Amino acid sequence: MEALVTFARDTLGNPGLATLLGSPSFAAIQVLNSVSQGMNLFIIASGLSLIFGVLRVINFAHGAFYMFGAYILYSVAESYGLGFWTGVVGAAAGLAVMAIVIERGLFRFIYDKEHLMQLLLTFAVVLIMTDLAKMIWGTDQYSVSYPDGFGGAVNLGITFYPTYRLLLIVVGPIILVGLMLFTARTRWGRLTRAATQDREMLGALGVNVPVIYTGVFLLGSALAGIGGALAAPFNSPTPGMDAIIIVDCFVIVIVGGLGSIVGSFVGALIYGLVFNFGSVIVPNWQDVFPFLILLAVLLWRPWGLFGRPEGEGA
């Protein structure tokens, strides 16, 4: 191992790689950072993938929903002092209400439109929500405290690691299992899958398809709000935070396969690993590597790792 460390440091001139090879605790921290970041991104991207999988709408405004979730968490937890977890619930509820208004007032008119029309409309929603956020919260950057009991670190034996980030590592798989059980074991989930494959036939059977669409959009938007709320302690609410996250989420759902929840989970893990290890091995290039992965996947499987070619159904 020492020979590999020396080779990486002296021959390759890469101190980051040498540190990874020579320090198990540092490597463990990078793995944990990758998974925790990936799980937070998965919570947000799962909502985006769910909305596309059922509604077939490319929701460019999903990042703005994430931003509002962070702001609502700040208002509830910090401004009104009602507690962090109350703020998370408030973020989910607030985005659910906004989703009903937006879906019923705007999105229901573009389900049968081409994707370009959908992108234009959702981009207009982004502009409106961004200005609305500035009107309500201003342009300052806000600080959000960690929830009680999660501000310290846990001794994992090989290293100490922040308790809150460990919480994110646990929450991600819980949401994955919950979504999978919802779609596979509940009547609403089965109707949702049926609406994905043939909504006309489902409507002919007497099912209220618009209600299903509203419910799916509500759930996907609430997940974005929860993701924004959970990210607020380490990603301070600020105008423009939606612009970065929406790009990350699109990379994740495209790599995993549009409409695939499991694909979003795997795509988020890949993104986290590539981003964090890339930042250590090749500093300042970490933003490029996820797009290289995206390019490779698109060349190999244009429909994503867990997606299906257009026309095969969801």
C-alpha cells in the first residue's frame, strides 16, 4: 500500500489520490459523504422522476419547489421557532398546496403537448416562483440550525462522522422502500402505474384520472420540498439555489432512467460517488465528471440504466 501511495504522490503528482490510498478514515469519510449527498439528491430526484413517469411532464420547476422547501423550513423553524421537524412537515405541506394550485391551474393543460411547450411553461413557473421567493424572503442568505440531537458527530470506529448526515443516509432508503411499496402494494399505486401505461383505458373504466395526476404531482412536489428542507442546514436557503439542484437532478434521473425510482436511487449514488471522489482526485473538475458519466450512459443506453425505450411502457 505504501508503494501505491508513493506512486500516486511522487509519480502521478496526485496528493489527493495518495491521501485516499494511505488513509482509510479519509476514504471512509468520502464514501459517507458520497452516500449522504446522494440520498439527499435522491429524495428530490425521486419526485422529479415520479412526475415524469406518470404525467410525462419534464418539470423544470422542480428545483424551485426544492428552494421553497428550504425557505419554508427556515421560516417555520427559525423565524417562528416551531422546531426543525415541524418545519420539514410544513415544507411538505406547503409544497403540496402549491402543487395542487399549479397542477390544476397550469400543468393539466400541457399533458398532451410536446416537451418543448412543457419546458417553456415550467421555466415560466421557475421565473415566477423565484421572484415570489425574493418578495417574501428577500435576497439574503439564511442560516438554519441542525435539529436537536443531530448537531454532533458519531464515533464509527474508523472515523467520526456528523450525525445529521448519517440521518440522511438512513432516510434515503426509507423513502425508496416507501415509494416501492406504495406503487406495488396499494390500490392507488396500482392505479398510478395503470395511468402511466394507458390513461385513456383507465378513464374508460371509470377511474378519475385527473385526481390521480394531481395526487402524483402533489407527492412529487412534496418530496422536493422535503429534500429542500433536509438540505437547509448545510445548503443555506438563498435565491438561485434551485438552478444548481435542477441540473443535478436531471443528470440523476437521466442516468437512472426517466420514470424509474430505483434508477433515481442508483443514479444519485453514482452522482455522489463521482462528485466527491472526483473533487479529491482531480480538484476543481468534480462538476465535469457527472456529465461524463451522463454522456457515457446516453451513448450506451439512451433510455438510462433502469429506463425503458419509448413505447415499451413504464
